[in-house]
Amino acid sequence: MDHYYTSKPTSESKQETWTTEIEGKDFTFTTDSGVFSKNKIDLGSEVLMTTAEKVAFPEGDLLDVGCGYGSIGLYLGKAFPDRQIEMVDINERAIALAKMNAEANHVSNVEIYASDLFENIQNQEFAGIISNPPIRAGKKVVHEILETAYNYLKEDGFLLIVIQKKQGAPSARKKMEEVFGNVERVHLEKGYWILASQRMKE
């Protein structure tokens, strides 16, 4: 069985559609086998999106790295209607679903495309980068997101990630401190850490 961190999942497609409400915002999502958390929005993503909504990002676009079928990016699209949200994932099935879900939820301020982490991302002036990193892909991939994000943030921009303590939150915090010179655990809920680093003036 392949996992969601692959460009072309081989598991048989079994789409399903369901609805949910988060912080008063209604969503309809179509998901499929071979994508992350297909039956419901996982708690980590929900904690991340609702925390990100309260962050004082500078002006500019936001980036959702590892967007899956679109839950975080589309929530942010509704939360920040005046910002453009770029959403990327290596998983082509997930990208197709995210585009479908953007349309179903009438979220038009998004750009959704396939990218292996930052490979196809052109913009290097994001106000915020948000990620529920693919833990199953391994520590190397997770830390690559934390390291590379710095180069894609504008001055005063924030990197925001969610990670469970048992999945490597302490080591992620150490890596973000190394890269950015600062890190803060801005929220903790049921074992999920929301870690934030800001790109300071050089």
C-alpha cells in the first residue's frame, strides 16, 4: 500500500464527499483513497488553520505546503479573502481534489498546483507559510520544509507548522530556532504543537 506522500497514488480511487463546519465556516470536501486523512479533517490541521487565522501576518500571499485535498488552504482562503493563497502538494490526486473542493466551496483566491515541496514555487515573498508536514515521509523531508521556508518568506513573514510531540516536535522546534533564530510554541492542543518562526530583518 502506498502512502499519501507520493506523486501518483496506486490505490484504487474511492471518492467520497462529506460536509463539516469549522469556526462557523461551512465546507464540503470530496476526498479519496491515497490522500491524507480522507474521512475527516485531522485535528492537527484544524488546530493549525484556526491558529493561523489569528496570526498577524504582514501584507501579502500565503502558502500551504502539503495541501492535500485542500482543507487548510481553503479555510485560509475564506479567513483571508483579501489574500492570495498558493497551495501545493506532491500528490497529483490530492491536487485534483483540492481544485474540485475550491470550486465546490466557492473559494476563488487560491492557486493550486503540484510541487515536490518548494520545487515549482516561484514566489519568494510570502507573508506566511503554513504546513502540516508529511510526517510519514520522514524527518529529512520535514526538516527540509523548515529550512527552505526561510528563503520563501518576506521580511517579518511567519512559518507556522503543526507537529505532535511524539512525532518530533522538540526536534522541529530546535531546527526552526537554528534556521530563523527564533521559535515560539504559539498553541498546544491535545499533544499538537503549533510552532511559529518569523523571518526577521537581516
